[in-house]
Amino acid sequence: MSDTPAPKFLGANTALPASPEEAELDYVPNPRAEQLYMVRFAAPEFTSLCPVTGQPDFAHVVIDYAPGETIVESKSLKLFLGSFRNHCGFHEDVTVGIGQRLFDEMKPRWLRIGGYWYPRGGIPIDVFWQSGPPPEGLWLPDQGVASYRGRG
């Protein structure tokens, strides 16, 4: 039997947190901590609320990271991202805030986030943040999300 703690949310019926501040991200030991590799999470139906109008904002969020000693447990990440459904925040604050919280808590070797926001007021906003230069030798595929082009 391993001394590794079991994930907190995996396999449990877990309610969506009321806010990002209440959401608890769960981290587990990286089973390949000696290897340099990249993990990608994509949330193509991410939502938050406009802080001015309260109307929903929609984005395709892509999170890439090179793990250190821990990895984020995917169900806890899903619950964290879902907690933004009732959170009011500007696109820049939401995108960078997600990246910074993951980086500060998980302490990966490197992390980047792309928030590809759908138009509000006729203007799409894409927001990008990374923790610093990527480690040498890390394979960095394109995030694969084209800039918004509308119909045509």
C-alpha cells in the first residue's frame, strides 16, 4: 500500500464550488517527476460573467504545463474552472488569475495559459500568460486555437 494520499474528489459526488476562491485544487505526486514533459488541458466551453453587465462570457481556455513534483488532479481542475460560471471578471483577470493560481500552488517547472474569448461588443479578446521561458528541450506544440474570424 502506498503512502501517497488519494485524490480528494476523484470518484466522489462533488458539488460545483460557489466561487473560484472556494474551489480547492488537488495536487498529486508526479509519477514521472524526473522526466521533462508537457501536460495540456483544454476547456472549450469555459464561461464566466462580465463584471459590468453580468452577461456570460465564453472562452476556449488551454493550459499547458511542465510538471515538477506534483500534477493537478483533473477533476479538481474541472471543478475550479466550473466555479467561474458565476464569477464576474474581466477576461484578462480571469485568464491570468487561473494561470497564476495553478503556478503558485502546483509549482510546475513552467506553465502557460491561453484564453481565447469569444466576441463581446464585437471584439474578441485573446489573453496569454506564461510563468517564464519554457525549459530547454520541452516540446511545445501550438495551442491549436485559431484567432476568431467570424463567419467567413
